[in-house]
Amino acid sequence: MENNELELENQKPSYEHFLEVKDLRTSFFIPAGEVKSVDGSTFNVDKGKILGIVGESGSGKSVTAYSLMQILSHPGKIVGGSIKLEGRELVGLPERELAKIRGGKISIIFQDPMTSLNPVYTIGNQIREAIMLHKRYTVPCKIKKVTRDENGNKVVTYEDGFKEVKPTRKQANDRAIEMLELVGINSPEKRLKQYPFEFSGGMLQRIMIAMALCCEPDLLIADEPTTALDVTIQAQILELIQSIQKKMGMAVVLITHDLGVVAELCDEVIVMYGGKIVERGTADEIFYNPKHEYTKGLLRSIPTNENTNERLVPISGNAIDLLNLPKGCAFSPRCPHAMKICLKQYPDERVVNECHKCSCFMYAKELYDKGELELVNESQENTSKEGESDAE
Ligand SMILES: Nc1ncnc2c1ncn2[C@@H]1O[C@H](COP(=O)(O)OP(=O)(O)OP(=O)(O)O)[C@@H](O)[C@H]1O
Ligand code: SF4
Ligand SMILES: [Mg+2]
């Protein structure tokens, strides 16, 4: 038995990043065709870090989150790529194994708590159930060991060891109280006996956070966790997620429309458009030194301390139709700097600096040097100056 354990230990896969997502592709197969909602995403997240995912509505943020959890609704399917957690491949794992990982190692907080909480059960019932399902305590125990003596007779001995046990009802209740206290809910014993309708939106979102964290996940996915709340409560909830993340040292994937949130909370950011990652980098790089026209557009469309007196400008043009993607760069119909090459070829990811990458031909220095970056028409001449100097 000891040898077996040793062997298993040696077989543990080695890994560089806690979560490693490579070329992830998720599609919805609808009568009109294949909707490529996530189309070749590659990113990593480490413990103690927050990765932000930003993008317009319909860009593939939630589908990325649901793919990580493998909770895609029909007719959605992961059609390619890899999701590795601590080096272990999750794509293709049997549902039984995935169920252990969900709620245990990975937890998700949804945008709308009312869709995740059952209105006919008390909050206590629902939190305790999550704890009973996924939380395990390690307790000391005696491990039976059977060997044979020189005459071939069985010899039974007992050694000190540990085993994992389900919590008792009392332990689950104590843990639920502890979690409600952690997320700032007063009188937790009384609150556990109440139903979801007896709470405000902000309180329910705190309860969702408590449920997501009660089993101490290693990876927390928060999909627009504050969109349904008013601004002051939003700030409190985000601070709460950040402080708990620091305390527990989890890896966090935070999905948000709000680039201000990204600048404040995230370490790294990926920007999605039409199911693809078009820009990535540290939060400071993306916020203060955006390169992709789409990211610049997202930043112009949100209120910041700097632009309080300016008009907010939405990104011009129609939102993308994933069933009718243009050839080349998907952003070209909306991009003021579109060049002839953008209409023919997809721009591969280019290095802007060591902590910043961007999928745009304006940063294809080799093409710029060869004079191959021709504008679609002359009227763009002035608007393109900025991009050209960036490429230089
Ligand atoms: N159930 C579904 N059936 C068909 N297509 C879907 C389904 N769910 C998502 N999609 C497609 O996947 C795309 C990405 O959806 P997703 O929910 O990830 O967007 P999002 O970036 O989270 O947007 P939002 O900010 O509005 O939440 C959508 O534009 C849609 O075309
Ligand atoms: S310049 Fe070309 S590649 Fe870059 S965003 Fe505009 S259309 Fe896309
Ligand atoms: Mg979404």
C-alpha cells in the first residue's frame, strides 16, 4: 500500500501554471450553423492572482467561464483545446470526476444570484448542502495493515494515518455561520433560517460568495458578480472578493464589463472580441497603454476619473454576428485604421512588450518595414498616423 501511494505521488503531473488553458474552442451548434463562441483561447492563471476577462456583450466571456466549469448548456460543446488544473486535463473527464471538481476545487459566482438560489429552501439549507457535498475534513485514524509472517500466517497491525470525512450536520452549520460572518452578514444564525426573498440583492450576492467559497476552492470564477447591484454595493462586493482572495490565496478569473474594476483588482487582463482574445497584458498595460482599437473603444465608453467632463463614446458600428464573421480581422468593419491586409488575413498575436500582446496588424513591424500595410482608402490617412508610429 505504501509503495502504491509512493507511486501515485510520483505520477502527479508537473505543471507550470495552476490553470493552463490552451487553444480552447467552444461552439454552439444551432440550425443556422456553428457559433464559435470561444475560438482558440489560450491563457494561464496562478494561485494568488486575479485574471480579468473583458469585452463587449456577446464576446464569449461567460462561455469561457462555463467551459472552464464544463457547465455548457445544450447545444454548446467544447470542440477543441485543453483545460489543465494543476496539470490535470479536465476536458474529457467523466461527469462523475467533474462533479467532484466543481464546487470543490473550482467554484463560480453568477451574475444573478436569484438564478442560482432556490426560492423554496432557506439559505441555511442551501449553504449546508453545498458544504456536505464538497467539504471534507481530514481526521486522524488507524490504518489497517495486513502482512504475512515467515510461516505464511496473516499479521494485522494498525498504523497512525489520516482520512477524509464528510462534515457532520453540526460542522456544516458551524461552517455556514463562519462563511456568512466572513462575507459580512450580521446575525448569521438567524439569517440561515431565512428564505432568499427576505434578502436584498447585495446580501444575496454576498451569500452566493459565501456558498462559492465555503469549500475553499482553489479557483474562483466570478462572472459579472456585481452587475445587478448598485454602485456602492458593487464596490463593497469587489473589495470583499479581493480581501478573501488574498486571505485564501485562490486563483480568480473575474469577468466584467467594467475596465475600472480591472485596473483596480486584476493582475492580468484578456480582452475578448468575437470569441477571440485580441489583446492581453498586465492590468496597467491594458488600462494605461491599450493598443487594440477595440480596447481603446472599450476604454472610451466607460466613465473614469479622467473623462468625467467628456462625452462617453460607444464603439461605432454593429456588434459582431458570429454566424457571419468577416474575413480577416473580425474588428475590421468597425476599425478606423483597417488596412487591405486586415480584410484578408487574421492578425496573429504580436508582442508589444514583455507584458503586453495584441492581435493587430498595426504592430506587425516586419510588414510595416516592408511597406505592406496599405490603407483601405486615402481618407484614413490621418487617423492611421498613431498606429503607424506605434509600429515604428
Ligand atoms: N445557448 C446558446 N445558444 C446559442 N448561442 C449561444 C448560447 N449561449 C451563448 N451563445 C453565443 O455565444 C456568444 C458569446 O456568449 P457569452 O454569453 O459568452 O457572451 P458574454 O461575453 O458573456 O456577454 P455578456 O456580457 O452579455 O454576458 C453569444 O454571442 C452567442 O452568440
Ligand atoms: S488595424 Fe486591422 S488588424 Fe488592427 S484592429 Fe484594425 S482591422 Fe483589425
Ligand atoms: Mg456573460
